[in-house]
Amino acid sequence: MSDEHDKSHDEDLKEDEAEFMVPEMDCASCAAKIENSLDNIEGINEYSALTTVGKVTVNYNSSK
């Protein structure tokens, strides 16, 4: 499962990327909990949760 969300509205943002291994994230419910948390963090522009490999990738504005 790949679920990607894009919250960026400004192309001039300084964007960095971070990857996190989350081996306990093995179902859609687990991914949804993580995604709901990421939705509430200012500066996060885009993220994807891959339950098949237990990985979350986050693109964020490092100036915030």
C-alpha cells in the first residue's frame, strides 16, 4: 500500500526529505494513525507510508 499526500502550496519552500523505518506499521490502520499525526504538523509538505516495507517518507520545509 502506498498512500501519498501533498500539502505544499508554495514552490519556493526549502524542502528536505527524511525516511523512517517503522517495522510495526504493517496494516492500513497503523499507516492511518501515522498519517493523521503527520497532517497536524506544521511544515510537512508531503508524506507517504509504505506498509509493505514499513517505511514512512516525509518531505518538509526545514525553515519551519
